[in-house]
Amino acid sequence: MNRIDQRFSELKQQGRKALIPYITAGDPAPQYTVGFMHALVEAGADVIELGVPFSDPMADGPVIQKACERALKQGTRLVDVLDMVAEFRQADATTPVVLMGYLNPIERIGYEAFAEQAEKVGVDGVLVVDMPPEEADELGPLLKAHNLAAIFLVAPTTSPTRAATICAQGEGYLYYVSLKGVTGAATLNASDVAERLAPLREMTDLPLCVGFGIRDGVTAAEVANVADGVIVGSALVNRIAENVETPEIIAGQLRSVLAEMRTAMDV
């Protein structure tokens, strides 16, 4: 069983919801990323989404765009991100890791080579923002062959027909984008999210995890009441951005932000 499936099975038995933090690999510098990952687990992360820096992250708002710029300036490449996962696995063999990013870096390595290496280092899932199910004919089967969950996005604007296609092909969990727009934008309404998740539950048994707009313990708890998982990105990446001149304190900052959310979700 994939680590993602195992983790959600455990959470269901415990009556708890998943807390899924996102950080951009290599931000503010590559040598800090693995430590940040461990800090997030210590604070209550159930799954880690590790962003692969890309020069044109079109679905992301300015906070994560700037994180990608900082990481790329430090020379962080996809092969480096895979090395980070391998290092993380030396001390943590159980926390699922999902790589989140865009197709171009994978194409440069080659689909087969990427899938093989990702499985080897201990990646559990892949979310490629600009690869919808309709365009996953080549990479999708390779991910499946290497026990890597292909995770897809569903948005408020997704039609029921497309949502059904996404649900049929998705694995691991479904990433529901709670807001129209880019990451870090606007505020969410938990009751509206609940209303939109209801038809998806009729289409799939996959855990429904909600991202975009999770800012603090209050919003995390509200979303946890209606979803199977809470995904938080910009709130964490903001803390990194605020402390790039003092990177030694960032792990503690991340731990503090996430622990507040974990506590609020478990009440």
C-alpha cells in the first residue's frame, strides 16, 4: 500500500483529518529544506507537499512565485529535490511526500527516468499542475507502474463531467482548490466548500483535501470540519520569506504556524 493510502487509512481509524503543509524545495537555500520537512512532521504534518521550483509557476500567487525565484537563484533543480527526499527518508520512512510542480522539469529529465528515481528515493505522489488527466496518457501509466499516486486538482469552476473524469483517474487524494484565482488569494467560506465537496463525494472514495486560503488555526479547523484534509502553503512560505536573512529561525517559525493549525483541527 502506498504511504499516502496508509496514512489516510490510519487517520480515518483515528477520526482525525490530514494536515498537509507545502513548502518550496530550496527556499531560501537547499541546505535548509530537509530540516524544514522534519520540523513540519514534528508539528503535526501528515503528508508533505514539496514544491519543485519552476520559473513560471502560473497557478501560484506572488508568495510562492517569489519562493520559486529564491530557490532557482540558489540553483535548485528537480534532481536536487529528489536528493532532498532521499535524505529525508534516512530519518523518516513513514511520512508521505508528494512532489508538486510543473511538467517542464520532468520532461527535461524524461518521464521514465523521473518515475524510476522518484520511486527509488521515496516519493509517494506527484501533482503536476499543468498536466490534467486528459494529458496524462504518457506520464500517468509510468507513475502507476512505480507506485506513485497521480494527484489532480479540482476547482470551483470544474464541470461535473470533468470532475468525474478527474475522480476516476486520481489517486492518493483529490486536491480541491477552494477559491477561484491563485494561491494566497482572498478568503474562503467553509460552508461553500462543504456544498461543493458534496457532489465530489458521490463520485469518489478518494480523500478530499482543500487548499488555497488556509491562513491560521481558525480557517484550518473550519475546513477540517467539512473535508478530509487541509492543505496549507502560502502561510508557511510567507514565514520563510519574512526570515530569509535569519534562516536558522525558520524551522521554529514553521513549527509554530503548523502546530497552531494541528491543535485547532484536533479540538
